[in-house]
Amino acid sequence: MIIQSKRCYIASCFLEAQIEIVDGKIAGIYKYGEKPVDKDFGERRIVPGFIDVHTHGYHGYDATAGGKDGLKAWLKDLPKEGVCGVCPTTLTQAHDTLKHAVTEINEVKKENPAGAEIVGIHFEGPYLDVKYKGAQPEQYIVKGTVEEFKEYQDACENLIKIITLAPEHDDNFELTKYCAKTGVNVSLGHTDATFDTAMLAIANGARGFTHTYNGMTPFSHRENGVVGASFRCHGMYSEAICDGNHSTLTSLNVFFREKKDYALMVTDSLMCKGYPVGSVFDFGGQDVEIYPDGSAHITTGKKQLAGSTLKFNDGLKILVEKALVPFEDAINAMSINPAKYLKLDDHKGRIEYNYDADIVVLNDDYSVEQTYCKGIAQI
């Protein structure tokens, strides 16, 4: 199959080009009009497939609560947002619940269902700090151990690729060091750590930051906090929820100026995504309501902000059109940067020869015209 467009995002610029797809791979890239084509997308932008490394669910499905049919439906629906790869993300819960959740996600991955590909599991909690727990259920927060984490990894055959933890509760950084040694990205999040503790965690193998600005000690000119550590360490990957609710447009602009090639756009979407304003859902034993701006809030106590209902392609629009982030930086945060973070950049994240044919066709309003997951049209 050959597709073409006058705006193919190749080698960090838009080219008039054709893309040949054979057996799920990009078999060749040619001049526009050189060969007969199966689909001509005209002026629509063709970009690399998106990868969301932090998302809990959608439309009633939650990665921790589980349900194989719900997960398969989610994977089938994600390409409508341009997502070709995803890390289903767990929530802080009881041991047996988490063990069942990661086991089930791995079982579905091995079935290779239609839609977006499961490229890992993001294990968010339960090794967090209570003060910065956010929407994570406090009663299940525990101190992490290497032995327990090994049990989770054994249950899912090492599919956990990212773990969010609070480094101040990781004695001698033992779990951080174990994860670094075994290829798991330790992401600092839901943490009351000081700047110095965050820097020591990095020295002992931490590699990222979870939803920067949110769920961590803030930056000021006297107390630099975990946010300061993220900005100071340019080579550390850092997530940002780009819905305009979790962080202001100005803070997103600053974030991308600082992080650039190490920025990771994420949705942190919840099971309430896809439902109308006012809908209320149980999220780990807490009621969460969708507000008119699309944000999700816990309805009890402080009524604090929880996860989002953001569509991935809408995040790109917010970054480029509202936060005024350069298109190249924004699109990289959705494709090659997460691929590098997950060590998949030898076959994902670019439109390039012999890469997976994960391709998104965007209309000018950022809606998705078509998504190809390993060369298979999804819409």
C-alpha cells in the first residue's frame, strides 16, 4: 500500500512525499506522485503515530479495576485520537488488585487485539507520599520494596516499563536502583521530596518525572523542589498533562522551553473520559465528577483536581494553538520522545524506512482523518 500527502512530517520538516507500507513496516519513502497510490491525502498532515505513556482509561474502563473486554474496546478506540501505542496506567490499590490488573493487561497484550498496541504498563503507585497523593487513595499507599515489585513484574512477565514513586520513601534508593538495573523507568511523582533528594534519586537511576507541576514539591527561587529538579536536569524525561487545566498555558510554554527533547505529552485520562459533563464515577473508591471545562474532580473533601478527559490530538492543538509551543516540539513529545523513553526508538516514533507503520493523518483542525497502526487503517 502507498499513501501520499504534500505535508508528510519526515526528518523534522514537512515534505511532499509518498509512504509505502508492507507487512506493517515502512518499506520506502518516495517523491510525491512518483508511484501509483492507494490513498492521496492531499494537504492533510501525515505525522508519526502517538504514544501515551500515562493514561488510566476511558468510557467506563479503568486499567486497575480491569476487564479484558473494556481494555480491548479502549485499544480499538484510541486510534481515533491518533494513539498507536499506550501504557495502561494503574492506580494505587490493594496488592491483589494490582497484581490482577497487571496480569490481565499482559494477557490482553499477548492476544494482539485490534487498535493501539500496549507498549508497557505504567505502575503509578502505591509507593507514593500521602501529602502529594492527589487522587490516589491514601489507604492503599505503602512503602515500596524490591521483593513486592518483583512479584508484580513476575505476574506480568516484566511488562511494567515505568513506575511512579516518591523517592523520599525509597530507603537507600534500593527500589530505584533495582528498576534502573532491570530496565524500568523510575519516574518521580506524588512526592514531597526536596530538590536534593530528587537529585540523589536521579544519581541512583531515576529517569523521569510524572505529570510535572502536579503532585510534587513546587519550584521557587529559594526552594527549588522536584519541579526545579526536572528543569535543572535537561536530559531527564518529564511528563506534562496538556489539557490546560492541570497547568496553565504559560506554564506549559515554559515547560517545553526547558524540556524540549525530553518532554512527554500525556493525558492522564480517567474512566470518565468520553462521558458528558456532570457524570460521576467511582475512581479507586472515590467519586469523581466531570466539570464543564473537561477536567475531573473528586467530589468529596477539597474537591481537588483528579485526572483528565483529554483526547490526545486535542492536546496537540492546545500546545500549538494556545500554549504557542513549536509544532516540532509538540509532535516530538507525542511520538519520538516517548519512544526513546521506552527504548522503542529503533522502530517507533518516526516516519522512516523500516519503522513500524504507525501513522496519523491530521486535518487542519487537528481532528484525526485516519490512523494506521502497523499499517492497518483503524478509522
